Amino acid sequence: MPIRKILVAVDGSDPSFNASTYAIDLAKKNDAELIVLSIVSSVPYSQFEYANIGRMKEIETIEKEKAEQDLDEVKQKATEKKVSVKTDVLIKYTSVVKEIVEYAEKKKVDMIVIGSRGMTGFKKLLLGSVASGVVTYSHCPVLVVK
């Protein structure tokens, strides 16, 4: 089965940037399109006690800008390797796993590349909860990168 479209999820963590490097190389080798996705929460768990509508919008804007910077960094690396790349930032209203899986289905990607652990509020053992969920629910192959 040919790989024509690859989705990589980036959250600013080292494992997600490692995953983006693998995704860029895979896209280059397969002459595939690369989609770099970041999903941000409107209210990070660490700031829950300060949440109100105004504060939520402020946090959302800050988090989205940071995500766009992360995506720009990956996009620049992909462009340098002459890989066709698109970026997208989503605001998370449900679970990150659900958002990644549904996005991948909607965009008809052939493979998802994801870091083994990301920026969760607490460290998970073995495989991160997002990576584990994406592996479980994805319609396509998932490459988990340490």
C-alpha cells in the first residue's frame, strides 16, 4: 500500500520533534505529502483554577501562537528537504486522541507519526496516553517514535 499522505502530531515536546524528523524523512522517501498538526487546549490543566472566559481566550491565543511557532519550525525543516508540507492548529474541545484520529480520517492520511510521550500533565509509563490512544483507534498505521 503506497504512502501518499503522512500526518505528524507535534506538541512542542522533544519526542514530537523527533517524530517530525522521522515523518519528514518518510515523506521524502515516499514522495508523500506531509501534514503537521498541533492540537492545543483552551485551558491547560496547570491553569485551571484561573479559568474564566476572558482568561480562556487569552490562554488559547498564547497556546495557539506557540503551536504555530512549533509548526513553522517543522515546516522549515520539511521545506529544506523539498517535502510538500501543510500545517494546521486545532483548539481541543474533546480529547487529543479523538481529534488526531478524526483529523487523520477526514484528511485520508495513510500513516500517522507520533512521539512516544508528549507534553501531558504527568509522565506516563512506557507509552504516552495520547500515542497509545492513537495506536488503538487509528484507521491507518501509526509509527511511534521515541
